[in-house]
Amino acid sequence: MQLHNRCLTFNTLHFIFHLAVQLVVLLIIFAFGLRLLSIDLSVPFNYWGDTIWFSVPIKGMIDNGWAYTIPALSAPFTFSAAAFPSMTHTDWFVMKVISLIAPEAGVVLNVFWLFSIVLTAWSATFALSLLGVRVWLATVLGLLYAVLPFALLRNVAHISLVYYCVPLLSLLAIWIAQGCDLPMSKVIRWVGYAAAIVQGFDYIYFSFFTLLLLTFAGWFGSVRTRSWRPIKEATLAGLIILVAASINLAPSFLSWHSHGKPPDISYKVSAEAEIYGLKIRKMLAPNEANKLPFFSQWAQHDKLAAFPNENENATARLGPMAAAGLLFLIIVSLRLVRVRDDLELKPIKPIAALTLFVVLFATVGGLGAIFNLAFTEFRTYSRFSVFIAFFALSAIALWWQNVYRHASSRLRKLMLSAGLVTLILFSLYDQLLDLAFLRNQRPDQESQTTQLRTLVKQVEALVPPGAFVFQLPITRFPSDGGLGRMLPYAHGQAYLASSSLHWSWPSFSQRHRAWQDQIQGLQGTELVKALSLSKFRVIWIDRFGYPDNGEQILSSLIAAGAKELLPGADQRFAILDLNDVTIRLRQSIGDKEFERQQIALLDVPTVSWTDGFYSLEHNPQGTPFRWSQGRSEIEIRNWSSAPRSLSLSFSVASYKSGTLTVLAGDHKYSAFVAATPVSMTLPIELGAGKNQIVSFAIDSGRIDLPPGEMRNLHFRVIDMQLKPVTN
């Protein structure tokens, strides 16, 4: 017994030593690859687009204790960051710890990303070791897995896609598919369940992928062993993830209940499964910067071929080592190679089956696209590649060490060793080429960030703390594709650079959108008045968002009385002060009328299309409408502290005649609906802070649709308007 414990301690220390070696190697790689010793770590490694959004909850956590509510955004209201269902509590907890040492959003983001790569290397090494891979080989392959192109290309821009739990979840799926029969079964089981809990409290994508994988693994293992145990284990693991994921997303659902479901949150469509699906070609392709002739030509030809829908699916590249493993698993699946019936090689067939399932589900035109006909939230199946990468590395490791052990001569063992080392070094070289993108863009991003921070600090020095800043041009959220020369989510950088101002971006609540709809389209004097009534002190203009560099909007606002706060201070941004305009407006109409108009502007009732309606469309004349299913509903909410009398008006039409019934509280309204639009007007009475559900139902069937149209269309509601009733 004492001898056993001493051996166990020695093995544990031996394993920890290998993890320490991994850590040192990764630090060296990133110290040189990203020039860590000479950069400003407070600037994110990739500071544009989605990085800005993912930096927002980090700064919100630092400033406010946690990431759910950010008062400094969505002025003149506040921003419920929890309303965006991308909760990552596991990651946020780690980030919170980092922020206690370095309370700067950029530092927290960068350090967490680097730490996540270390965690991924460690978890992959642990998972491979439990599978039976020798520790030294598991250490090397764990390192390769941690620096997949997926990790380096997505980097901090998609920080929610860190995948340190994936190796352990993949191992759990392998164990279940094997029939719950591996040498380290007990450890694999409990480690897998722990990983399921951790993953459940993180980004939903990998939780969803794991559920799919467990479902197949349970079925495969049960059929293979003629036992119910694999199904039971898969069900238990799936329930663990479901419960944890439900708790993880609870803040989003609570926010929707309190503030209504945000507008434009359902921006994903079924067809995107074909756009962002997995491509086997991209998984196998080398880096286009690879200097070796054959691989360089391959990568360049692939790029010049101009294949359609080349997007983030390019980040699914596996690197040469995992690509070789994938080809090996495909050959095994096709039974073109014989795998010895050794205990060491038993997992390879289940691994091949799991890999084949993932490829069939995630590839363009695969089962995932069929799934997305009914459920569109998970569209980017190329992200499944990290599971494939682990399977590929596992299989090639098990196969190599078995062949090496059975090699009949020293020469053959030497050749096998030389081949493995060559493939490992070549793969590491090819994968690390993706660091060049982060390294090359660094000087410009640091320079631009420094300039913006300086400008924001100058503004903060000239206006009172807590001043509201209205940002122009108005941009979309969450699906911001950029505007003019403005990159996606560019307005968020101003908030990230500030410490005492409140910013109008983003518009992500029913109340904020209803207010913004009144502001949008106003110019000159009308816009200045509306902003003054809305409590704004400063207008922030990003010239890059305008074809004329913002000259027209700037001139009209100055003509309306706004004053330049820092004339000529920056070529990109113009900052205007509304203080004098607000003082004159209050003096001209009086305090009582000023407050009445302010309440009318800020407390406008909202309409939320809660169930059964499709996204907003416009006819050729520009009139807005929405298609509805046979039953649908909207929610009207009164944000005011006083009761409101309202008039809800709209037109309805359908290509199949029928009777439309509308229920609003205790009132029932009916109208005969046909192709010609019919107008309806409903009186709505709302108490202070109350809401009202208005439901629609038509007795005609689904209209006849052209081929390819999958929606369930019955009627359309045209030009809905909600207006106050004045006595």
C-alpha cells in the first residue's frame, strides 16, 4: 500500500512537471510571438469589432461589481448587459479574480485569453493521459491543441469561444461511446461531470455541441454494447449541462421579464447554417503564409479559387498534425485500414464514429442545416472543429504509440520517432503563423487607442461627472456591420476609454429603442431640442460614419446652437456642448413645460413583438409590416409613473380570406380580412408601469407560398402605430 501511494505521488509529480514545462513553452511562444514585453497590455490584442463588445461586460464588472447592469451605457437610460444571452459566468469569475490584481478591462481580457490557452493545454494533456496516451506525448499534443488556429484566429475577438473544457467533454463522450469501459473509467466519469458543470456556466455554444455529442455517444455505446448504461450516463451528463446552462442564462430571461425582450435579438436565420458551416477543405488546408513549396502552393491555390461563403469557417483549420489525424479517422470509418484489437486501440473506433457524426452534422449541407430549419440560434457549426481536433489528436497518438510499441526493429522505431517529431514541429510552425495577424496590427491599434483615450479624458475634464453623451451616427445593435469607415461596435471604444461619462450606445432595450425612434431622422434645431430634453450634455460625432466626413450634420448642429467643445482637437471626432442650448430652452418654455416635454419624450410606451410575428419588412413604398403565424401577440408597456390612454392603429391583410380576432385585455375585436388591407384602431388603457398583451388569431389557413419559403405565414400587420390619446 505504501509502495502504491509512493508511485502515485511520483506519477502526480511527474505529470505536474510536464504541465509546468507546457506553461514555460507557452510563455516563451507568446513573449516572442506577441512581443509581450514591449506592448501596452491594456490595449486588447485585437481591438476592433466583437472585441469591443466582449470588453464591455468586463469593464462593467470592474466598475459596478458584476456584468449584469452597466449604468454608463444606453443613456438616457441604463444598459442591461444581461439582456444579451451570452452569459459566461465561469469566464467572468476568472476575469473578476484577474481584475482584483489589474483593474483595467484590456489587461483583464488579454491575461484571461492567455491563461485560457494554458488551461486548454493542461486539460487536453490530462484528457489524453486518461485516455491512455503517454504523458510526454500527451504534453506535446496538448500544446498543439491549445494553439490551434481556432484559438489564435479568434483570439480576444471571440473570447467566449475559449475551449478549455472541450477536451474533458470529448473524453467523456469517448468513454460513453466505448460503452463506459476504459481503464480510468471512474476518474473519466467524474472529471467529465465536473467539466459539464463548468461548461454549463459558460458560453452556450459548446454546451449545445456537447449535448449533441452525448446524444450520439449514448446511442452508439448502447447499440455497440447492448447495454442501457451508455444512454443513462449520457442522459445524466446532458441533464447536468442543461441545468447549469439554464441557471447560467437565467439573468437574461429575468432581464427580458423585467424590461421586455430586446428588439432585434432574433437576427439569426436558418440559411446561415449553410454560410457558417464546417468545411472539410478548410480544416485540412495549411496556413497561406507557410513557406514550404507544396504547402504554400496549396494554400495560395485555395485562396485564389474564391470559394463562396469564406468567413469565420476559415478558423476551423486544424493544423497539419490534427489534419493527419482527421484523415486517419476517416479511413478508419471507411474500414480502409485495419486497427489492431489491442486494449490500447479500443477507443479509436468510437472516436472515429464520433468524428464522423460531427462532420455529418456540422458540415455545409449537413444535418445541422436541417436542424436549423426549426431552431436558428446555433448557426455557426464550424465551431464544432475543436471537438474534431481533439478526436484527431487522440486517435493519431494512440495509433502511433501502439505501432511504435510493436515495431520489430530499432530502425523502424527510429523512423517512427523521426516522423512524429517532424510532424509535430511542422504543425507547431504552421499553426503559430497565425500570430502574425495580431502582431502586425498592433502599432496602429495602440496609437489609435492612445489618441482616443486622450480625447475622452479631455472631454471628461470639461463636463461634470456623469454627463450624458449622445453618439452619432446611430448604429445598430447587436448586428452591427459597420457604417461607412466606422468598424463594427466602434462607438463602444469611447465608453471603454472613459471613467465618468454616460454614453448613448448601444440601443438594446424596448424603452431605449422607442426613445431612439423619436430621435432618429431629426436634424438641426429639432435634434438639439430633443437631446436637451433627453438630458444630454454632449454630442459625440464620429466623422467616419458619414460620406461627407460629418460636415453637414456638424454644421446643422452648430447652427442650432451647439458649441464645439474641443475645436480641432481630433480629425476623426467632433464634440459639441449642449449646455447653453439647454439653459435657453428651459428659460424659453419654463421649467414645468420643459419637464412635461421631457417625460413625454422619455416615457413613451413601447410595443414588443413577443410571439408569432416574423421580422420587420417594408413594401416598395417603404411602409413597414410584419408577417404573422395563425396566432401571435404583442406586448404594450407603459414605462411612465402615470396611467396612459393610448390608441393602437394598424392595417391587416391576407391572401386567404378569414376572420381576424384581436383580444386586448377584456375587449374583443373582429374584422374580415382579405387581400385588400383593412384598418383597425384599438383603445388601450395602461396603468402606471403596467403592460398589456394584445393577441391576434385568424381562422384562415396558411397562405400558399413559393418553393423554398419555410415560414408559416397567415396574415400581415401593416404600419402599426401607438399614439397617446389627448383630451
